[in-house]
Amino acid sequence: MVATNVMIHRSSRWHWSRQFVGTTGRSARLVLAMMVALMALSLNTGCNKPKEGSDSSAGKKAAGKSMADTYREGMAEQKAQAQVEAKKAAAEPPPAPKLPEVKLPDALAQTCLVKVGDRLPDAELADLNGKQVSIHSLLGKGLSVVLFWQSDSVYATQALEYLQIDVAKPFADRGVKVIGVAVKDTADAARKAVEEAGAKYPNLLDPEGKYFAKVATDRIPRVYLLDAAGKVLWFDIEYSTSTRRDLERAIQFVQGGK
């Protein structure tokens, strides 16, 4: 009897366990199915959700312009403005050429005894061979350049050399003459400097500086552009890069831009 009850009890417990397990399995499957459904719903909702900012972007496009459109319009306006300015510049005549101005500080201007519009004094000076020559007799029929220099000045001997390159050689066929005046130099020192500089134009000696004293009180080198009558058209108290440029411009201006 006891054994029978035990068996019945065990059988009932086994049956209940099966029921519980069966019930639990169904519940788990149901829960799993619900989770899957929820995940699918969430994914579907996410796909259909509009992107963040899409409404504002659409609003911006509807209300205004994109950056690319603004950039393209700005470039088009600049191009149109440049074309207008180019047409305007083409319609306007080019500025008339003019003789370079002589601008000196007061302290340097006071050293100049002969200025633009004045006639360079004439004098008879010895050339490198000892022959007496009048400066005005050496002037060209068109233009002449007169350089005052000294052999112990680097800048002056450079001017002696550069005038051969800048003026004497390229403008010789246009009637431009170059004349050098060595101030307070011996014939030997002047001759040596002329040879080293390769200067082929006439050079005269002013051994005591008396002739130079009629032109200026100080500052060498000095370069003067003269017309056929010896009148000063332009001058400078150095021979720098700007001097070389302005001298060439002055010659071309006087000769009509040739």
C-alpha cells in the first residue's frame, strides 16, 4: 500500500512537472515571439523615421540658397565685375608718359648748384691723353649724359661701368653721348679706373675739382641728362637701380618713346 502510494505520488509529481515544463516552454516561446515582433516593429519604425535635420534642410532649401549656390553666384558676380572693369580700362586712353621727377630731401637739394632747367657750365678740361677739350664740344646733337665720378668711390666706378652698358652702347645709334668727368683724380688713377670699367666714352680730368664746384658742393657720383644746348633735363646724385631705370625712361621720353 505504501509502495503504491509512493508510486502514485511520484507519478503525480512527474505529471505535474511535465505540465509545468510544458507550460513554461510555451510561455518562453510566447515571450520570444513577442520580443521578435517588438524588434521588427522598432526596426520598421526606424527605417521610416525621417532623418534628423531633414525637415530643417528642406525648409532651408525652400526658404534660401545652399552654400554652393551662394558661392557660384558670388564667383559669377566677380567675373562680371572684372569684365566691366576690363572694358572700362580698355576704353580709357593710357596715361601719358612723363619725364621722371627729381625729388631730393632739402639737405641734398642744397648741394645742387645746377638744377633741372639750368644750363650745365662749359669748361675746357684735359682728356686722359692730356688734350684740352671743351665739354660742350662733346655734347651730342640729341641728348648727352654727363657723369661726375672719382676713382676711390666704389659707387662712382660702378656708375662709370654701368653707363657703358645702360646708355653708351644701347643708345649710341640714337645719338646719345656719354661724357665722364673724373673729379680730383690723377690721370693715371682715372685711366686705370676707366680701363677696368670698360668705359669707351670720353672722360675728362678735373684734378682740383674746380669745375665740379660750379655744379655742386658735394655728393659723387652725379649723373645729368642734357639736351643739345646743354640744358639739364633730369639728374640724380647717385647711380642706383632706380637711377638707372629713371635715366632710361627719361631718355625714351625725350626721344618720343623710341
